[in-house]
Amino acid sequence: MTAALYHGGFPGLRPGELVLPPDESGTEYRLSAYAPQAARWGYRTDVVYLTRVENQARAFAACYPDGALYQCEPIELLGPDPDNPASAVMARRARVVAVVRPRVLFAHRRPESWFRLIHEESPMG
């Protein structure tokens, strides 16, 4: 059995719908655009990032206006995320399996606490 994978971002998707990379979706909302201390994440705009750590994806969702947290399955898995190989992967696209949280509000936490969630250790290691 493989571990669940999560993605945080664009709100309003339903199970079965696709999560697209920024190059396809046209979104400007990427973590690297928000915070210099997190700029190493999300440089690639041709992939979708997925993580095994739900709170990491939740933090990414908070950076999107009224972002959502999804459980996803990768479509054309490319391999580990070089910035977080222990718990994250990159894929060409992803399919929503479940909506975990339909809305994640940035204002509920201070920015520093969201970035701490991103650095949480993987449950796998």
C-alpha cells in the first residue's frame, strides 16, 4: 500500500478533476512568489508537487487565496522533489481523489507558522 499524497492550491476542484501545473493553468499563485525564505520550493512551473505530509500541503494551500487541500494521485510521476526527496514528488499532473479541506485560510496563522509546517518531517522518515 502506498502512502497518500496531498496537494494544496487552487480551490473548487472535485474528485476526478485534474490538478494542472502553473504552465497549463496560468496561475500566478506559487509559494516561491510569496516568501523569499521559501523560494527554493516551486521553481518548476511545468510540474505538480505532491507531498506525503498533509500539513505541508495545507501550508501550500494557505498561500493560494481561499486555497484547498486535496488528496491526489499522480499522473506521469517524474520522481522525488529534489528540495524534499523524503516526502514529496513531482508529476506532470495529478487527479483529485478527495477534497480534504475545501478552504484553508492564510490568516488563521502567522506566516512563520505556515512555513514551519512546510518543514515538518515526513511520516516515512
